Amino acid sequence: MTDIKIAPLTSQHSADISALAMRAKAHWGYSAAFMQLCRAELSYSPEQINHEDFHFVGAWSPCTSDIQSPIGFYALERLSAKQFELLALFVCPTKIGLGVGSMLLHHALKFAKAKRFTSIVIYSDPHAAEFYAKNGATRIGSQPSGSIPGRELPVYEIVL
């Protein structure tokens, strides 16, 4: 995709990105009951967006009808002085596979490097695991889901 604008998000985008995260997750065929269990984990508050330990960035396409809503976003959370977690990376379902996710991930990596962080850890949805592996992440283990008891999520790391 060309002409994608990438810019920091503000607290005013809280509802938009929370809804986008739900739509993007549902794209993978999860049931309504599953999605309801994920709702809290996929909600991003204005306070969280404004907090100094988080970095929220959106992508906008000039050809979208609602220029105020991003077509994708990522969020980094500071875990320590040298490590971020990629807390979120979601793309509008109609834009998946067009390079928006890669563009956002590479923006996150560039930001983390500029801040002199040494790695980014990713607790991935299983459907996104291949995407992260293709973009330089190494699988380092698994972790229980924060939303779904008994579900394991692959854990990746990108060393910067």
C-alpha cells in the first residue's frame, strides 16, 4: 500500500482501536463466545494510551472513508529499561495481507532501536505466528492466554 500515514495515537482513538482490535481478531474465525472472553484484553483506555510506559501508533490510508479511524495500529509497553512488549498489532481485516502490518512492525522496531531498547517480546495469536517469524522474530516459548483458560500462546522475541 502506498500513501499510508503513520502517526502517534491519542486518547481520542481509544474506542476506535479497541473496536479495530476486536474486528481484526474476529477475522480469524473465532466464535462470539471466544471474542467476548477477549474483550477486556483487546480494550485500550485513554489513560493507557497517554501513559508514559506505552507507545501507541496508528496507520491511516487516504482512501478510507473515515479518515479519523486508523486502518491499523500497534502498541508497545515498556517492560524494563531495555525491553518492550509488542502489546498489540492489529490491521483492519480488509487490509490484511497488503503490507500494513509489516509497515507497522518495522515502525515499532525503528522506534525501539531509537530509544536504545535491545529487544521486543511478542505474545502472539497463533494465527499471527507466521507473520512474526517472517519478520525476524524468534520463538522463545509459550505462555498461557490471559483471556482463555487452557489456551497457550506462542512467545516470540526480536533482538534489536
